Amino acid sequence: MQHMLSLAFSAAMLGIEGYVVRVEADSAPGTPGFAIIGLPDRALGEARERVRAAILNSGFSYPAGRLLVNLSPADVRKAGPSFDLAIALALLGIDEQVGRAGLQELIALGELALDGKLQPVSGILPMVLGARNAGFSKLIVPACNADEAALVSGIELYAIDSLRSAVAVLMGHGAKWRRRTAAPVLDANDEAIHGDLVDVRGQLAAKRALEIAAAGGHNLLLVGPPGCGKTMLARRLPSILPPMSLHEALEVTKIYSVAGLLVGRAGIVRARPFRFPHHTISQTALVGGGALVKPGEISLAHHGVLFLDELPEFARSAIEVMRQPLEEGTVTIARAAGTFTYPARFQLVASMNPCPCGYRGARSAECRCDDAMVAKYISKLSGPLLDRIDLQIDVARVPFDDMLRYDGGERSASIRRRVVAAREIQGSRLAGSALACNAEIPGNAIRRYCELNEPALRLLAHASAKRQFSARALDRITRVARTIADLAGNDAIAAENVAEAIGYRSLERLGSAA
């Protein structure tokens, strides 16, 4: 018996980007054995027994001799069971149970069960995109992943359910498994799942703040007693955000695919994400990581909203680590297996009570907190984090009589039209830069993009002297005033725009009052 070599191709992920992996299978004389090299993880090491059982239970012959499978590039750690199918086909190619030439023309993805059935895997979309970008046009994927893989146009896709079906495709009998692929088309009604602001009774000031936040991409903090509607307001912010572009939707879908949240779900993620983690969440779950590095909540909220209810109750280490993603729109996770970068350009909406008991300043109940308790409660949030929240607003309970007299309000669709118009103004102003909205304007570009008239400058200087705003807070106020002017269709920022923006710094007033 002499050395026999067979070559197949699969794909893997690094962060949310896919890349092609060469699967080289070699059979040599000697004591039978099976080794996998190329930095495999434990799940991939167990592929030896899965693949062996799948080949035999599918009616094929298992290659003789000492078997060696190499996964290239060998300097990148490989994880997960998605290489099973490619490994099995490469082994079958050793003694030409499948044609070796045909193996090199396609990408094979999927986990094998012991009976040869093909199981779905996570990360199909980025892997298919990576394969297409590498020049491959023919792919075999598990049938359960077909809807996700079909989002990538320009490929010949075969959605199969077993190892035997994969062999049939290689032998030229794959017509019945061929799937049509096409770039998805987004519909304007895709985001109805987020509810409508017309459902919120009263709260005109809070709705106005939500509109400003949506128009400029600003982070928002809602401060108010329990039961005043903070969560209801936050849940409806995505309903007034601009609809996602196809590029944004594909980016979000890639992240959800890597996180394993698309299995059993059809097609592209069409609605802007709304993530609502509990305050007991760990730092790893919030920002990403783990033994098998996965995106965290801040990446799952990419191009959408991350809502942190009862912000002071979150572990300080968890929320402080968000400072970098809030500024840069990405999160970098360093592990022994490598360094992973995930996108995290989300809009933060947080809520909190005005004091530990929640009733400071409320008419409906008596507050039991003294000034020291309030100061300690607010001090759980660091100044640098609060400086990154542009809008801080009070939300009061709506009186019962006002709720009874509520005769409807403005629907999210009409508010969204104003938001989209303001974003278009910003797009024209920021054309040629990497900036997408007012909230992203850096401090060194404030004067260029946020022109204040003389009365507005005087008002801002007076407020700064009186309230002792930090330099970052002054920049935030100016950006918010720029958005307010955009909503009004004004080129220059007027004094009334600055005055309204200053009014959205309620937590600083609360802290000074305490």
C-alpha cells in the first residue's frame, strides 16, 4: 500500500468573516489510525468517530491504513463540527469512491450524525460569503441551513440531508437538491414587530426625546419612577428608526448566524435588533467571549437598540467595558485562540429610577431616600459613561385622568418620516466622511459640522458657566442641538435648539440636587 492523497474544501469563521479551509486527507501504510491536525478544537477532534460511523452506516467503505487529515491554514485554530462533511468526502476520495477532481470544485459544510444524516451548523452565511469571495461558486450545505445560504447570490447551492446525497451531487445527480439563490429584498413592513408609539399614552416630552435620539443616532437615558412607561417607550424606538439597508441587514444576519441564532429561522434578519439583557448578565455575555468565542449582546444589537433596564443594577465592570464600543462601534476580544473583532455599532437606551426606592419627586408616593442615598445610587454610574449618553430625560407617571382622556397620538410611521428626512440631511452634510449620523461626529469636527449662531454660542457659554459641563458634555449638547435643527430643516443651530438640548441633561440636575 502506498501513500494516497485526497483534497476537499470547507470553510470556517474568524470573527464574523468566513474563509476557505483546505481539507487534506492522506492514507499511509501502517497500523490503522486517524489523526486530525491543523489546530482543531475538542469538538473537531471528536469528528474522527462521527465521520467513521457516518461513512460505514451510509454504506461506503472506510479507507484502510493510517489516516491523517490536515486543515489548512494550520496557524488558525479551527472550531466546531462544520468540517465533518468535507472530511468524510476527502476520505472517500482516497480510494476514489468519489471523484477527486470534483471534490476540488466545491465547498462542503455540515455536521454528520452517526447514521450519515447531515445536521445544521451555525455561521453558514459568513462562511458562504467567504467561499464566494474566494472564487468558489458551488456549495453543499445542510438542508436546514438552506434558507440562510440562499441569501448569497451568484452561487450554485445544493441543500442536502445526508452523506449519501452529497456523494450523489458529486457524481452529477444533484438536480433535485439544487436551490435557487438571490439577494434578498427588504420590505417596508418588516419592522412592525416593534409596536407603535401611538400605544404610549401621554409622555409627549419623552416621545420628542425618542424622535431626536432616532434622528441623530444618540444614546438615551430615561429617568423615572417604576410604572411610568420607560420600557414601553424604549421598545418602540426601533419603530421610528430608519429602515435597515440591505448591507446593514446582511451584517446583522451574519452576526446572528455566528451566534447560532438563525438555525430553524427563515432568511435574513429584517427588523432592527432590540436586545434587552437582564441586569444580572455577566461581562462575557454582554460584550462577547467565552471558551468558544461568540458575539455578546452589544454585537447582537448592531444596527439596532441595546436596552439596559435599571442601569445602576448592572455590574459596574460589565457596563464600563461598553465605553470602547460606544465610541468606536467595535469590540475586540483577546483570547488564547486569537483576537476576535465584532461590530457593535448600537444605540444605547438605558433606564433608571431617580433614587433607590424609585419615588423621588413623584406625587403618587413618598420617597424614603435621603440625599446621601441618592448620591450613592447615582454614583454607581461613572462620569465617563454618562458623558457618552447624549439625552438624559425625566419620565413622569401619566395621571389616570389623562390616560382616560387620551384620544390617540402620532403613529410611528409619521415620526419615522421626519427621522428619515433628518438622516438624509445628515447624509448630505457628512458625505465623503466615514460618519453616518450626528452622534458619530468626533470632537475635533464639531465646529466643522455643527455651526452655532451668535445667540446659540452665548447661551451655551452661559449654561456651561452655570452648570459646569465637561468638555465632552458640551460636545454632546452641540450634537443634539444639531439634530434638533436638522429635524426643523435649519442649516444653522439656533439658540432655541441649544436650549432644548440643554434640557436633556436631567441626571446632572438630579445629581446636583442630591
